Amino acid sequence: MRPSAIRLLNILVPVKRAVDYAVKIRVNPQQTGIDANVKHSMNPFDEIAVEEAVRLREKLSAKVKSITALTIGPAKSADTLRTALAMGADSGVHVEIPESSSSPEPLAVAKTIRAIIERKNKDAKSEEDKVDLVILGKQAIDDDLGVTGQMLAGLLGWSQATFASKVEIDTDKKEALVVREIDGGAEEIKCRLPLVVTTDLRLNEPRYASLPNIMKAKKKPVEKLTPVDLGLDYTPQLETLRVAEPPKRVGGGKVATVDELLAKLKDAGFEAVKA
Amino acid sequence: MGRYHGRSTTVLKPRSTHEVSQILKWCNQRRIGVVPQGGNTGLVGGSVPVNNEIILSLANLNNVRSFDPVSGILVADAGCILQSLTDYVAPHNHIMPVDLGAKGRHSHSCQIGGNVATNAGGLRLLRYGSLHGTVLGLEVVLPDGTILDQLTTLRKDNTGYDLKQLFIGAEGTLGVITAVSILTPPAPQASNNVVLALPSFDNVLPLYQTVKRQLSEILSAFEFIDRTAYDLAVKHGQGRALTEEDVEGAECFVLIETSGGRREHDEEKLNDLLESLLTAEKPLVNTGVLAQSPSQFSSLWALREGVTEAVSKEGKPYKYDISIPLSTFQSVVDGTREHLRSKGLLHDKAVKYVIGYGHVGDGNLHLNIIADSYLPEIEAALEPYIYEVVASHRGSISAEHGIGAMKTHALHYSKSPVAIELMKKIKHVLDPNGIMNPGKVLE
């Protein structure tokens, strides 16, 4: 029997520039959104996604042919892309939107990712060049919508493995074994490639970008596109009426005696359990 | 640290400078010893009574008296907690010139009066200088109850002896600091950090020179961690570790922090520096990592700040906080380890690790000897050995922790008989009955 050609993997990792999780969020005075003039960094779940792609390459070596990072956002999102490149992605795609526009909704993001995949696959010279794995965060910590991965799998008609805490890929069989975080435990599923994986916190611990890799990242290619280039319209389907801070927590009080505490509990409607 | 236990029966918590004055007057007349106490976070037992002295807690003197957002001058009661002062000046875009580590319990409980009384150093000293420079004025109650009001807010005042300097670092042996006037610097608009892995300690000094020259005014910290200290910090979960590949062959690590007014400017400078370091013909560094986000920034700091906590988790630490010439950092650490080995004390049941870390920029080395348990043999092997080594380099046996009760017997290793005699005379003039923090600083 002739040995079959080695199946090669092309991984796409969408990443989002989000307000850093260490920053205290403040609502703007007009109550239309949050104060965006604060430190941003890569959405932590996306960082895990990049790390997983890089680890897959370390494990499968030459079988991972390419890792492409994709971001949608204003000019500053280029920094986020550079971080992904410094962590180990080979090239980047930046779908640029004006600084003033709000970030696109999940469906628009999913459509963008699909458009990028279709573009790449159309240009592919052979099966080996086609994107067969998308790894992305299960949610972004700014809007917490958590649906992009699922929508993408639906649009593409691909397998989906969400909330992954472990990913193993068998490139020859074109199969993946994924452990998912579910209520009360873990679920192990086997799926066929092509596949959309969304990452959960326990999947891995992302590495720091090392200096030599930061230097190399500066020379890696980044393609710039606009939504129009992809035939997409980012007009929102949702309207934000008002953004408000949660009500301020009222501090507790001190009581002098147990009787006083009991009286207060009774006032609040609590009653002793009848034996 | 559980090494000092007081035996006092009385704690007084005055609410005003006047009350402090009344208490001292009363105690002075009756010759009752008084131990001023702030957050009680000191490392050398300076705030712990040695006999049955009265403890004078400054905790209820905790109001900010004034803050001028133009000059940045803050006047606050001695009992104000450092962290709450940091929070107070933050909305005005200022920071406290002293920072004892963001993670540690210190900044959340230590008080500004205690910081000044012990002349605390910390992580920002390289940038903002010592409290001898940033403190502009003090209000001090003298042992006889007299209030010495020097709470001025002047940057310049050349009128006679600068008396406040006597009380900065006197560890409460000359009087009780009740209020502080301090110059707070404007908050940096951008900060960044990087951890570099070095093949040899010999590269630290040339690296420091290069970094100072290239980063110039934005350099705000240059910290050193030896390999053992780094490994311990990682072992005890202090901050995310670098990859195996990055730490391979590294003998020590350097953490560099920049703080400046404009992100793009700082990043450009830092990138130029890193590029020149990596592409040099004979590179001083193996590799390194650059924080990509505020969370990575704190994670990298945790590797350095977390050493203290890791040390306490690992065993019983003997902590030496010494000032010595930079070039001798490594040889002092290695020398101490060899000395303990020659005494047969370097094994699992005695001394487990000898580590060095600290503030390169300030010439301040933290030499920690981590033992399985506190043993008299270990102490005998360490002292006076370490003090003699320090004295041979004309160093200081206490760079930033003070003398307290722990090191009074060793003061002569850093101060000449003439100096000690003069200190005793000053002490006698101000506190003839010897009621202020007896047994501390001077024997």
C-alpha cells in the first residue's frame, strides 16, 4: 500500500483587542458606553487560543502548516495582532474599522471569519492549503456575548467543540478529540475536521512573548483589509439604549446584641425554622 | 515573622497630637518606656516592646490634613495607611514616592509615620529618592511632651539645622512623629516592564550602565533576582513563569520597569534598547520577556515581589538587608553559601537555600538564608560573619529595614565609634530619661 500524503493543518485564530481585565470599568457620562481611554490588551480567552495553536505546532511540528491570526478593529488592534505573532502565529490579517465605530456584533464577526476562510480556501493551490481549524475564545471579556464560535460553525457547516479544556488532533485521520467543560464535569467528544474550537480557561496557560520572538514578529506579514473588501456590512442590528453601572453596594451595619440581630432579622422577614 | 514577642499590658491610641503630648509628658515624668507603633510591619522588631513598655499606637491619627494638587504636597497624620494615601492622591494624578510592593501586606497596613520613622526604601527609591529628600516637614512630639512643629510645605528652606532629618530613620528613639508633609510626584501616564535572563552575574553591571544610558529618565526600577530566588518564586506560585527555553542557562534575572509621560515614546525607547541588547556582538542577555498587558505587567512584578512570600513558605528565613558595592553582590551570596557549607550546615535539615535579590539601582542586596528551622548553630555561623563581610566592603548592615531591636549589637560594623558616640549624645539631649523606644537602635 502506498503511504498516504501527510495531511497538513492550517489554523486560523481570531483575536480581539479588549479592555484589559485589570482595568476598572467606568461608564461614560452620556451612558452610551464605557470609557475606552484605558489600557487594552488581547482578550484573555483569545490569548489561550493563540497559545493552543502554538502548542499544537510544537506537538505536531511540521504537520501544522500555518497559523494565521485575524483581528477586526481600529488601527490600534495592530498591537494585538503583533502580540499574537510574537507568541508564534506566522502571519496576520487585520480587518480595519474606524476608531469611532463600535465593535461589530457576533454575527458580523462570524461572517467576517467565514469570508476570510473562503478567501484563503479559494486561493489555495491544493487541499493542503485550506483552513481546517479555527480556534477562538469562548467569549470576549468586554461584551461577554459568547456566541461567535457557535455562529461560525453554523455558517460554515463545520463541527464545533466549545468550551475546550483539552484538544488533541489526529491529522492523518482528520479527527480531533476535545474535552469540554460542562456543568458538573467534563465531556469528551470526537469530531471531524474541519472544526471550530472555542477555548475555556483551563485549556492552557499562555506564554509571555519573548524578546527574540517580538523582534521576529515585526517582520511577519500582516494583510490589511476593510469590511467592504470582504463584501460585509457592519451596521449593528442591536441598539444600545443605555449603559449603567450596577447599583452601589450599601455597607453593612453593626449590632450590639444578639437580640438586636434577631429583631432585625425578623423585621426583614426571616423566621426561625419550626422544629 | 513571629520572631519578636512583646510583653506589654497597655496600648494607648491617642486621637490628637495634643493627646500624644500629654501621654509623653506623663510617661517622661514617671520614666515609663514608650514604644511608638504604626502598622507593626517592620522586619527588625523596631515596633515591638522589649520589656513592659507602653505601646503608643498612632492608628487613630489618620486624617489627611491637606493636599495641594499643583505642587503635589501632601500633609497627613502619621497614622494614615500608605495604601489609603496612595488612593487619596490617585484621582489627582499623583503617587506616593514610597512603594513597598503592590502585592505585599505591607502597603495595606503600614503607616506613613512608620515609613518615615524607619526611612523605608522600597521599589521606587531609584526613581524618587529616599524619604530624606521627599519629606518636606514633620510634626514631632518630643519625649518631654513638647510639640516640635516643622510641618512646612517648602521645597527650599536653608535656615539653620535641618532638624527633621534626625527623626527620619530614628525608629522612634528621639520622639513621636505625629504628622508628615511629603512631596508626591505626578503619576506616570505609561508604564512597562521587562524581565531579562542573564547568562552570568558579571553582565548585570554593564547591563545596568547600558539601560541607564538608553532609558534615561523613564527608568523606574532595576531589580535583581538570582536563579535560586527565581526558582523559589515560581515554585510557590508567585507570578507566571517564563518558558523552559527562556530560562535555560540563566544564572540570574533582571526586572526593568519604565514609567513615563507618553506610551509611544517609552515603547520606542524600550524597543530600541531591547533590540540593541539582542543584536549586540556580545549580548549581555540570553533572552527576556516584555509585558504585553497590565496583567502580564503585574505577573512579571510578582516574580520579584513574590520572592519574599516564597521565602516564608519555603522555610525559616534569616533576612539580611545590606548595602554593598554592586560588583560584590554575587560573591557575597556565594561566599555565604560556601561559608555555611564549610561549617557543615548546608543540607536539608539546616540551611536549604542561600539566595540574593534586591535593588541594583540602590546598591541594596537582600541576602536570605532559608533554613529548615531556626538553629543557634546557623545564627552563630551567620553572625558576625555577614556583618564582617559587609564592614570589609564599607557597606551598611541595614540598607532599608533599620536597626530595631535585632541589630543594635551590630551597629558598630557600619558606624564608627565617633559616630555612635555622637548619636548617643543626641539621644541624651532629646530623651535624657531614655523613655523613647528603649533598646532600639542604640544599646
